[in-house]
Amino acid sequence: MKKFMVADLVKAVKDDLIEIAMESYNINQSEAERFVDNFPNQSTWADVEATAESLGVDVTDVEDDDVESYMEMGGTNKGELNSSVGKIQWMYDNKLKAYLILMMLGDTPVMYKVNKDLMMDWKNSESMGEYYNSYIRGNMDIEDPEHSCGCGPNPCEPEQVDRFNTRFVSIS
């Protein structure tokens, strides 16, 4: 008997959260059910909202990884980091679930797409320049012709840098 009472209580709590989500975010029941399944703890909803707003997407388009990346980078989806190799501009792309990087090595632009774990390690390293030289530069595993350029025989085209800069400026 107790088993059914607990199950009923859990269902009632979930139903209440679905109603709250529908009212709070003006979404239909199906979207609210998915939202509550993804974010069952209402106390995290403010972080989901902030992430969605920063990315310019609806709360139903945000996933756990997006929120985690947003929070780990100080509550923003773009920024600049200073290192011994120069300024590192970064932005989070929620469709790719990765960080897009633009660096200027002297007059040469270099662009990368790096995953969340690599970005966190790089950001939290003692020396971002040393980390770059050891783990980023020449790392063939992160070279993606669609999002990487500037390395070896693949120089960045001005259009690639312009697209990055346009997206970078558009992110709030």
C-alpha cells in the first residue's frame, strides 16, 4: 500500500511542476513534460532561464550540458581570456555543444572547436599558454575543417574570422 502512496505523491509533484512550467514559460504540456524530465528540480530553473536567454533560445532548447557550460564559464556564453600566447576569444555553441575559439598568434588568426572538458582544463590551467602549446596546438583530434583553421597548411580565410566576430558580438 505504501508503495502506491509514494508513487502517487511523486506523480502529483511532477504534475504540479508541469503546470508551473506551462504557466511560467508559456509552453504546451508535451514541452513542459520534457522540460520537467530534463530539469526536475525547480531550483535549477533560474539557471536554465539565464542560459536560454544568453543563448537566445527557448528554455525547451537548453540541455544540462548547456547550463553546466554556462555556469562553469562564469554565467556567460562568450568571453576573452588572456594568456602568454595572446588573447583567446571564446564562445559556447549550444548546437555543437562545444566552444569555438579565436586566437591571434601575432597577425595570424587561429580558430578551434574544443569540447567542454578541454575548455575547462585549459581555462583552469596554471599557464594557458603552456596548456595551449601542450594540448591544443597541433592536436589533430580537435581540428575540424568546418570550425578550425590557421594551423599548418589550412590558413583562416577573412570570411571565417568575420563570421566568428559577427556571432561573438551578437551573443549577449
